[in-house]
Amino acid sequence: LGWGAATLAIVLLQSGAEEVACRGYLLHALARWRGAAAALVGSSVIFGLLHGLNPGVTPAALANTALVGLLLGLIRLRGTLWAAIGFHAAWNFLMGFVLAQPVSGVRWPGLLATAAEGSPALTGGEFGLEASLPLAALIALAIAGLLIRPGHARALARLEAESRGEECGPGTS
């Protein structure tokens, strides 16, 4: 339990730092510069590229990591930065500590000794599930689900207003 608590603390710090940088600062800075939709895409691409030096990285890994960045951006847009941090940390903790799978190419000791065998297109290879085609499909479905939910345009407008330092009026918070 001691190792699990320490791992959770590290995962929260690491995931929190990435989210504060990409969905806290960068998303707002890009929204101020180019608008909310461009900010979502731009911060997602940068998030993907930030993982470009990780072990086992492939073009699929970069593309999927950017897709995850878009999903996290939409989670942030529809909720709070804490929601994005929680989702990011939960994924990393589950994959890394519980299942002992690579997280963005980084392996660490985990509770279960699981092994992903087979085609890298299906398993993600050395980078982990984050580089797999099945996960890309699931991420795309989650993104589509968030995009078709009512209130998406209002959430984009709120991001643009927040990035300019404006107060959000009734019905936009």
C-alpha cells in the first residue's frame, strides 16, 4: 500500500503538471490568440508532441496522444481543470500501477503482471495501449460524444471569454 500511495502521489503531480501546462495555461493563451476551437486543436497537438521523445514512440503514438489531448481539452472545457487532471491521473495510475503496462512508453512496477502480446497496431507496442488502433477508436467515440452534447458552443464561448479575462454571464458558467 505504501508503494501504491507513493505512486498515486507521483501520478497526480505528473498528470497535474501536464494538465496545468496544457489545459490550464496553453489552452487559454491559444484561445486568446486564435479562438477556442483553434486552442483546443493547438494545445492537443502540442500535448502530443511533448510525448515525442518518450521510449517506443511511433507516429500512431503521437497521433493518439494528440487525440487524448483533445479529449482532455473537451473534458476541461465541459468541466474543470480538476476533471481533466483526475481523468489523466486515473488513466496513468490504472495502466501503469495496476496493470503494469507502459504509460506513454514508460514502464513501472505494478500490481498485476499483464502482458500485451500481438500486433503493435492492436497493443500499442512498446509505447503501450496509447499507441493502439482500438484505443484510437474509443478516444474518437468519446470525443464525438462530447462534441454532440448540447452546450458545446456555449462552452467554447465561455473559454474565449475566460481567456480574455471577462466574467461569464448567467447560463455560460
